[in-house]
Amino acid sequence: AGIKELSAPRLSSSLSITFGNFYCCLSTRGSKVMPMRVKEAIMRLRNKNKTVRDISQTLDLPKSTVWNIIKTKESTGGRTNCKGTGRPRRTSTADDRRNYSIIKKNPQTPIRQIRNTFQESNVDLSMTSLRRRLHEQKYRGCTARCKPPVCCKN
């Protein structure tokens, strides 16, 4: 009822970018990472002496977003997506795969036992971290029920 279909404006053919490709990426709330194609489009329009207002209207982006991308480009000289801040992970992707494979082989394996196997390889992890890694890999801890085979006697 209140949803309105948006028509996506097209940029000039020299940019070879359509806004429709970006709309899904940009409409997500709270997303901090801007696709590189959008940043390149902003810089191309800026090099053609377009104002921040014109760029924001063309790409349907907030003026502050456009301005921040231009300012970052001018101050750092680059427009790459930098690694975000935050605490580094204690486990590598190989450790996460090993954790998942141990659980998949035997779902009844206690977390303490998995933790001990990691400690043997000099990776000190808490049980909470191991549970969190399993949850990130969509492991729910549910196993299928063992049903008796269907036969004529039953």
C-alpha cells in the first residue's frame, strides 16, 4: 500500500554503469561499505566538474555520503575499501573449518574436548568462542532422529 516503485536513473554511456545495479547494495540500512563501482562513478562525475548536489541527485545518494567519498579520495589519494576497525579474530578460517569438521563427524563431541584439541595446537580459545564460530557457520546442534526401518512386520 505504502510501497512506491522507484525508477532507477541511468548514467551516461561513457560511465557504462547503470544505477539499477547499485540499488540493492545501497538500500540496505546500516551498511557501511560502499561498492567500488559507486565510488568510481562518483569520482568520474566529480572529474567532469559536477557538483556534490548533482552527483547525489544522479546517483540517488545522500550529499554527505558523496562528500565523504570525495574528501577521502582527496586526502588519502585512494578510494579502496579499507579494512574495518575492531578486535582481530583469534581463529583463522582453517581453525573454523577444523572446528566445524570435528562437530560434523561426531555431533555429540563436547566443546571442552574440541577446546583441548585446539590447545594442543597452541590455539587458546574459550568455549564461548567455539560456540560462536559454530553458530556463524549455521550449525544448530540438531541431529536427525533415528527411526526404525519400515518393514512388513510393523
